Amino acid sequence: MIDWKTILSRIWEHVAASGVSTGLLLAILGCFVLLAALLQVVTTLLRARWFELLGERSWTLLAMPGTIVHETGHALFCLLFRHKIEEMKLFAPMPDGTLGYVRHTWEKRSLYQRAGNFFIGTGPVIFGTTVIIVVTAWLLPEVRRELELPSCHTLGDLAAGALSLTCRMIRELFRPELWTKYQSYIWIVLTLLIGSHITLSKPDLENAGSGALLLPLLLFLLDLAVIHWFDPAEFLLRRGGSFLAGALAAVFFVLLILAGFTLLIYLPVFRKGSPKTPRRK
């Protein structure tokens, strides 16, 4: 006879283990989402203040590098998730304040393409942060050398490792010798130009939200499919924990740098102008 009790018990064990693994994967993703949300707040304030201080014409001219990086972030994830790019303008200032856009379509029945909306919508944060990290590693090798990846086996190890790495990189920025080199000042300018455009527009956030709803389901189905052979969350921490700690530290580092710039330009010593800011679709 078929032992249904044993079969159902094993099925429940697989489902429960998959649920725990999915929860851990979502917690790891949530760390990045939290930092991205803080970046959104900081860069929104940064862009608004810069526009006030520089005026519309000057802002539009200086917006070119950041806008190109922003729209490229959308486009790259469109390609990765097989969306069709209908039209793309990396930098095309318009009378309504739009600086650039990427228009894309996707197959509505495809869960993969729909889930991809989350990454397409947040693409400027992912790609923009990556570009700033690359620029930092190129122009400030002293900071890059502090990014020694620790071993991580739990979520606590991941958080502690990321915090330790961030503190070491920030500490390196306060060395007086670093600011005797012209590369450090080029780094400031590039970080500001790119970082001020990491912020997401309302359509970006709506697009990301439509894909985010599917992520837990897709992760759970993935866990359920492979949990018999290995635990995806445990495997990710064991094999990729060091990289994840480094990635979290790098994003946190960028967040702190942009927050510092934002606080600086909001000091009363700077004059105020019009609060109007340009838009991006």
C-alpha cells in the first residue's frame, strides 16, 4: 500500500524547507532594497538642491553623464529580461523637463519578463551604483584595497562583514594624503554627476512594483525545485557570502558619500533658487 502519511510528511518537509530558504533569500534581497530606498530619498534631495543652486540650463548640461548612466541601467535589464526596446533616448532634454527615456514592451504572459520589471525599474540604482564603485576603484585604489571580502555563513555574518568593510572604506577617505591627488577631486565630480541621477522617477517605481510582487513566488518555486539536492540560501551564503558582503558594503559606501554631499549643499551658506526639478520617464 501507498504510505500517504509518509509521502505527505516528506512533501511538507520540502515545502517548509523551501519556505525558510525563500525567506532568507528575501531577507538578503531586502537588505539591498532598503539601501536602494535610502538612496532614493538621498538622491531625490540631492537632485532638487542641485537644480536650485545651478538653475535649469546649467543643470541640464551637467545632467548628461548621470542621465546616460540612468537610462543605460534601464536598457541593460531590458535586454537581460528579454523585453523589446521600442525607443531609447539616453540624453534628449525636452521642454517638459524629461532628460531621457527607454520605452519597452514585454510578453504579459511571461512570468520571467514580468518579474524583470522589478530589475528594469531599479536598473539605474543597480547600474549607477556599480559605475560609482568602478570609478572609485579606478581613481581611488587606496579605498579599493580596503575591500577585503570576509567569509560569511549566516545573515548576521553578512551584515557584520558589510558594516566592517564600509567603515574601513570611509576611514580611508579621511586620510589627508588622499586629497593631495587630483584624482580625488575628479572622483568627487563624477560621483556627484552620476549619483544625483540614481534616483527613480514615478514610472520607474511603478514598473519595479509590478515585478516585485512576483519575486517571492518565483524564488519559492525555485527553492521547491532544488531543495531536495541543496538549500539555495545556504549555498548562496556559503559560496557567495563574501561577494554579497562586499556588494552591500559598496552600496552602503555610495549611500554615505551621497548623503554627505547632500548635507553639505543644504548648508545655509548656499543660496536657494527655484524648487522646480527636471523629470525623467
